[in-house]
Amino acid sequence: MKNKKLFKGVLIICAILIGLTGCSKEKESAAQKDGPKILKVRINADIKNLDPARRYSRWDDVISATIFDGLVSYKANSYDIENVLAEKFEISEDGHEIYFKLREGVQFQKGAGEVTAEDVKFSYERFRDEKTASAYSDDWANLDHVEVISKYEGKIILTEPFAPLMRTTLPLNSGVIVPKNYIEKVGLDGFTTDVIGCGPYYIDEWQPDQKVVVKKNPDYYGKAPYWDEIQFIVISDNQSAEIALQAGEVDFAEISTNTVDTFKDNPDFGITSNSDLDYRWIGLNVENPKLQDVNVRKAIRAAANVPDMITAAYNGMVEQETAIVAPGLLGYWADAPKYTQDLDKAKEYMAAAGIDSLDLEIAVADTSEYRVWAEVLQQNLKEIGINLEINSMESGTFWEIGDGDKGKDVELFAMAFQMQPDPSWATMWFTSDQVGIWNWMRWANPEFDELHKQGLSETDDQKRQVIYEKMQKLMDDDAVAIWVTNGKTYFAYNAKKCSPAMTPNNSLQFRFFSAAK
Amino acid sequence: MRKKKNSEIGVLSQLVKTPSGLIGTIIIALLLITAIFAPILSPYDFSTQNISERLSGPTSEHHLGTDHLGRDLLSRIIYGTRIALKVAIPAVIISLFIGVLLGLIAGYFGGIIDYIIIIILDTIQSLPSIVLALVMLTLLGPSLTNLIVVMGLTLFPGYSRVVRAQVMSARQELYVDAEKALGAKPLRIIAGHILPNVVPAVIILSTMDLPAVITIEAGLSFLGMGVRPPSPSWGVILNDGFSHFRQSPWPIITAGAALAITTFGFTLFGESLRDILDPKMSGMDS
Amino acid sequence: MFSYILKRVVSTALVCILLIIFLSLLIHIVPGDPAKTILGPRATPELIEKIHTEMGLDKTPFQQITGFFLNALHGDLGTDVFTGRPITEMIMDVFPHSLILTTASLLLAVLLGIPLGIFSATHPNTIGDRILAFLSISFITIPSYVVALIFLLIFSAHLRIFPVIGLGSSGNVGDYIMHLIIPALVLSLSWVGYLARLVRTSLLEVLNETYITAERSMGIKNRTLLFRLALKNALIPTVAVLGVGLGKMLAGTVFVEIIFSRPGMGTLIMKAIQNRNYPVVQGVSLIIALWFVFANLLADIINTRLDPRIQIGKTER
């Protein structure tokens, strides 16, 4: 009969499906036993460009850090610096010159030749070249030129001392060496995702939106990494990543603060976390007529319940931030006031401003995190007679609202900036020439501007500490922002398989990942 | 004509005679009651937060549990009914207005005007409505009004096509041509002869469109392009629930159920209405 | 027939042109800047300018539109400024995944919908038929993203029989299929409902026609006749639904791809819209529109072949 045939057909198809999956599972597990050591890592966005000068995203950074080596780099799990490609590395006393001598005989991957001082010159000077259009040209802000002394020796010449150079430029992606001859041959378009470095891994395969595979560089001059192959698998959504981790589809993944407890209770998984350096805040536009009065701004700051925001948005798993420079960094202001909700004080400020009700709007990019902040703030401000409208917009639209004179209309906004481990990266966006660009608070303070300049060229750490503390105090006095959190990134990993490594600010160091401890 | 026989009460009494018509009518009646009496029915204010009680399951205080800000889910679902209807009804009216107008023009004039209109309809329909709405909302910025306008602009081609087809068949009928020959103005012909023929089909279509609009609205809100917080659109509740589904399944379950029941009710109602008003159209879904 | 196809091709071309004009104009009005969206504070004015030039945003809309079409005619949809990849390649990378997902869901719909429809038609007005009728309507009406979320809750948190996230490890066919099952089932539900109802209706129509009664009385075996008729009659609506289903591919897959983190046309265009990656938005929209129009044309032609009662060109959709 026809329906029986149909039924049989379905059965056969099912049988085939089950057979197929059965076979493949067996193969997979067999391969894992004696085959290469493969680490599977979740990344939450695909790579865009691995060229160190033209990288865009965090994962571009992390993956290109496995492929490239610089003169110096951070040691495993720290901010201490060690020589990598450099055999000798010396800074002149006036801070204007850096002498380096390369290791001899280091080869670029895929037969692209030996690493020479010419490559160093090329790698650094291209950041200032307009044709490269590097988003990171500021990393080399004071570079005059690189002088080649011999095949392996050279000098980095600066126009004036540049404090962040040793802290963030040289040990990170802006300080790595790329092959000059190869790039000149293939052009910029040939050096985007198919890059060549001299680091411990080389790029083997990129399946857009699916995964990036790097394999161990057999000719690596340094200590060989533990993992033979690392697969970076794109899973954009946190929930999905957590499921993949539990199912063993990935070994290492960033997880959301909401699920930390689930993984903590499970002995199969390890959790590691560090506070981020990023700073997140609710900004108040001081140029807006409604917010011009510092009392209004202080009232809003006193009414805001940041601990509630942290509970609701991060499940209470992050620390409240008190100023822009994160704890642990040079310039951290330890005595900064930590604001908690004080409605009486808020009402006093409102009275001082002579206002009993106000309509305000907060602009937020549409992510659940910022929406939660805004919703909590909305509730808080209701108590002091401020009606807060939430304008949640799609991120593309959001990034434009502070531009030029348009930015004058902004009232409140929720924002997060990324940060590198030098305080100048935090203060640079709030100088007066950034008004209408990234200084959406439109807060212009000549003293702050002057201190920022001083901070960049001062090389003495103690003096810099004083400068940056003072700058943060200036911001605090004017109540231009409600600092929310630096954030904290939690990673969960298969504790039976691997053991991770990262700098204190969560920059993953895959070259130092090892077997389970 | 048929419509003369069907006074409103007549249609309703016919509706409740079939089981599906009865269920559909009951669901819609309940929805309307919920929306109108939301302040009385909901136990709490839909936006009052209680962070310490966040993401709880059903308790005697919160019958459906709470969301990630500790807001009462039952109250949010109840107010969500208002949002769903507030968006869906005006959106359908807008698309109905534009759609009928264009359909009449296309069908009545025919020729090149008809061709141009058809191409425009094809263009709008060649992109999935959710993508089209998303692009337009990006332009206008998300808000309740923009949402309504965008949905209206996205969905009108359906009406145009139905009306156009009806007008074309009406035009075939002799009397229209006869009146034309007698020098009647186009407007009079449309109002007097064509429009009455189109009314049942349009009523059916708009009832069937309501659940579609509700679905798209919640979908857009789910993608973060819908109404402003703290408005409790069901899509927003789903979105929040999706971010916290490991901690509490209740936001997804409750908002999902509300959406499913609503679309189900409207479809049952619409189909039963169609069977009564225009038996010819039955079986012509998809 | 030929002139009909010609007509359709001309209107297809017009639809595409209009769509691209619409999108290009929209791009000029929509706020948001691609460089800033991706780079945030790192976007220097020079970089923004460079990206604008590469995306062709400094040209007038007219230049953009003509340029786009000239290139599109050569099969070139431009390059993604950020990765330097040809957009056609980006599309070809994800298109199969969406196509496979849609095809699998339609296949499931056929396997489930037709038997259900036959059952209802052969047991009209029984309790089983009533229940199926309600089920079909629920399947049709419940939004796909609600089903997807519920399935995600069930299969990822509690019942881990099927993996539901992503495509599975690449090169592993079995794993790919396992990852396909739940998303395909989610997408198929509404088509199951449609098919079950269509098959029931068309089958009942035939059963009520008199000639069957006549043949019955002549003693032809009841069941054989029934199933021959059933399958033949189920074929036409099925093909029609399949055509519509394929054409509407993207509408269905957007949510399923997002919720289950699958690469595909839906996620590609969503991401491009979010990042303001205009060339990609244009390219993908064009392909989606072309696909829709051609799938409909194909369904029409097949329909005419199957059912001579339908005259091509007279069906109005």
C-alpha cells in the first residue's frame, strides 16, 4: 500500500540519519585521542581584519596576537614586560630614543623571509601612513621615524617622550612586526585575513561567520605553545555559547554574568574572571539647558541607584565603578566617592536648583544591559520628580547622536568605552577638543586639557598618578557622569582539558594556554 | 445583495454557532476586556521594580512570577494586551486605507497605472515584511507611532491585490460600463457599485491581518526595534526572557502563551467570519 | 507561454531596479555611520572618510545606483569594506545554509502535513478531525520565534537529545543534520498546518464529486482508489505551498537563524543592517528579491504543468 511505502521511506531516511551521526561521532572521538591537541574557543563575533594596523574588534586583537610577535610582550598572566623578538631593548634616558637588537634568524611564516630591522621600521611607520588609515595611529602618536642601524639593529626615534608606548603600544598589537616584502607584494587588500607573522601560530583556515583556525608554527623560534591547533568558533549569542560549552562543543567561552553560578556549581568547569578596564557610565550633557545647573546633575547622581543597576543588569557579579581609571592601573583614584542612592540629598539638590519636576530623555543603544540601567534610573528619578523617557535606539543610530552641534540636544546617555592599560586612554576623550566628537558630555575644562597633555609626556609614574587623580576629581566635582561599572568578564572552561592565561585586564593570551592543571 | 441580510447582530449570532467561531469570539472578547480593564485587572503597576525579588517563579504574590527587574509578569502581560492592540488596530487601518485606495485606482484605471502599482506592490512584497519593517524603523527610530506607520506601509499590498481583483471583476460586469457610457463620474461608480462589493473581502482580510501585525510587532520588539521601555510589549518580555532564560523560563512561557492565544483567537474569528460573509473564499488560505 | 515569461522577466527587472533605488535612497537618509558603528571612538575622521569612499557613499545616489547595476550585471556586487571579501562570496557562503534549512523544513512539512490531511479527510467530522483542525490552526498562527524560543528552552536546558545551536562542526555531515532537525521542525510547523488543511479541503472536494460514487458502485476497491486520488490531489496544493515556501525562505529563517545562532541569509542581512554595512545590505536584498520572484515564477510554471485547468498568466497573486 502506498501509505506503508511512505512510512517505510521515512523509516529508512531516519535510519540513515542515525547511522550517519553515529559514525561521525565515533570518528571524532577517535581522532581526539591520538590526533593533534585541539582547543576549541568560542568567539562572539567574526574577525574582520587581522592586520595589526587595521584591526577592528577585540577578536581581531586576540587572534592576531597568536600569529604575530613584537619586540616585547607581556608575560603570562601579568603586565610585566619581557623581550620577545628583541634580544636587546633599551630606552634612552631622555625618553626620546629606543634602541633594539633583534634575534637573528627568525623566520616569517609560510616562507616570507627573515625578520629584519627593515620590517620593524615598516611595521611601526605604517601606523602613521595615511594610506594605511589605521584606527590605532594614536598608539604611535609621537613616532618620528625608525632608524635602521644594521640588519638586526635599529632605533625608534620619538618627537617627545610618550608614556603609553611601553605600557600599551609596544607589548600589544600595535607593536608587532609584519613582513614588509610580503605586504608590498600582495598589497593592503591581500593582508586582511590571510596574514603572515612570526608568532607561535599561523592562520590555517577562515570560514567566515563560522570559525577561524590557527595551527602551531613548526618553525617557531621561541617556546612552543601547548595546543597544536586552536579553533575559534563564532557563537554570537551568550546563551548559545553556554549551551555549546556544556555540550562540549567548545572548551573555552566567555559567559554572561547571569550564568556564572550554574558553572561554578559544576566541578567539570573552571571559571576565571578579571575586572575589565572598560568604563561604563551614564553621561549628562552639561551644555543642555535642562542640565546646565550642576545641582540638577548632582540630584540625578544622588538619586541613581547604581547597586540596583548592577544587580539587575549583571546579576550583581561586577563591581561598582567610582571613576574612569580602573583599579589596578596607574592613575586609579582610590579615594573616589562611591555614590549610593540618597533621595533626601537628591531632593535637597533639586530644591537648590529651584526645580520640582523635569522631563528628561536618556539615549541608549539597544542592548539589554543599557536598557536595564535606563529602566532602573527611570524608576529612581521618578522619586525626585524627574520623568525620564528612554530612547532606546539601534546601535548604528546611537553612535551618531553626539556628533557636532547635534550633540547639544543630547540629555542623558548610556555609554561604554574600551580602554588600554594606560590612564591616558581614558582621559583623552573628555578634553575640550573632543566636544562634538566623543565628549558627549560636552564638558570643557581648560585645566583638564592641560593636565592631559602633561600626563602624556610625563614619564615619572608617581607624578602621573597625581595628574590623573586630579583629572578624575575635576570630573567628579562637576557631576558630569554616573559611573556604573568597569565590568568583569567571566570565562568558563573545560577544567579537565585546558588551563587559560590572560593579562589582568582579560586580554586572552592563547599562546600561554596549557593543559588542565 | 448578500450584505443586506447580514446585519451585525446576525453575523455575530451565526459566528457563535460554530465551535471555532465561538472560541474565537470568546478569546477576542477576553482580550478586549483585558485591554480595557487592565488597570483594574493587574495586581501591580507594570513598571514597579523590586530588584530583590527578580526572576522568581509563580508565587502567591506574583501569580506568573517576576522579570529581571522584579516586575510582576502578570501585570506586564495584561498591559501587553493594550500594546498589542494599540499597534495592531491602527496599523491595520492605515494599511487598509492605503491598500484599498491603491487597489481601487489600479483596478479601475487599469493599463499603465495598474502596471506601475503592481510593480510597486511586487517590490514591497519581494522583501520579507520583517526585514522591510526593520530597515524603515532604523530610518525613523523606534517608537509606538513609527511602529504603527511602518507596519501600515509594509502590509498594504495584500489589500491592494484583493481590492484590485474585485474591482476588475466588477468592471467586467455590464452595469459599470453602462454607467460610464451614461457619463457617471469615476468616483460615483467606485462609491456606488465597486466599493460595496469589496467590503466583505476587506473585512475578512483585516481580521486575518490583525494577528499577523501582532506577530510582527512582537517580533520587532523582540529584535529590540519596537516600543520604548518600560512599555510591556510581549516581544520585549520575550527579549528580556531570552537574556535570562537559564534563570527563569517564565517570561518566555507567559509572553509566548499570550502571543499564541491571541493569534489563535483572531485567526479562528477571522476564518469563521469569512465562512459566513463569503463562503467562496474558504479554503483559499496561504 | 514565452511572452508570459518575458513579461515576468521584465517586471522582475523593474522590481529589482525599484528595490535598489529605494534602498539607495534609504541609505542616504538613515542615520548612522558604518565606521563609527564598528569602531566606536576609534573611528578617526580620516578613517571615516576612507570607508565612505570605499563604500561609494561620497557619490550621488544616481551614480551609486547606476554603478551598482553595471557591476551587478557582471555578477559583481562589490566588496565588503571591512574584510575585503567579495559580497557575492559572502552570500554564496551562507546561502546554502538557509536553502538547506528551508528545504528541510518543507520536506518535513510534506512528510507530516500530507498524512495528517489525508487522515482528516478520510475521517471527516470525527473527534480526530476536529482536534487536527485546531492543531493545524495553532501551528499556522503561533509565531515561529515563540516556537523557536520554547524549543530552545526544552532542548538546550532540559532535554539534550538534539544539539540546537549553530551548524555543527564543519565537514561533519551527520553533525550538520543533527543541528538541522530542531530548527527545521520549528520552521516547518506552520507549513504542516497549511498542508494538512489544504490536503483535507482538496481531498474532500474530490470525494464529494459524483463520479467517485459512480466508480465506487462499480466495485473498484475502495482504499486503492482513495489513495491514488489522495496523492494526486494533494500534489497540486503541495507544489503551490512549496513554491511560496521557498520564495518566502528568508522571512521564516531570520528569527530561527538568530535564535539558534545559525549563519544564513537572515543573520547576514540583520548584521549588515546593524553595522550599516550598506553594500552588503544592497547586495543581499537584491538576491533575496530575485530569489523570491523566481521561486514564484517557477511555482507558477510547475502548477500549470500539473493542473491544466489553471491557465498561465491568468493567475493573479
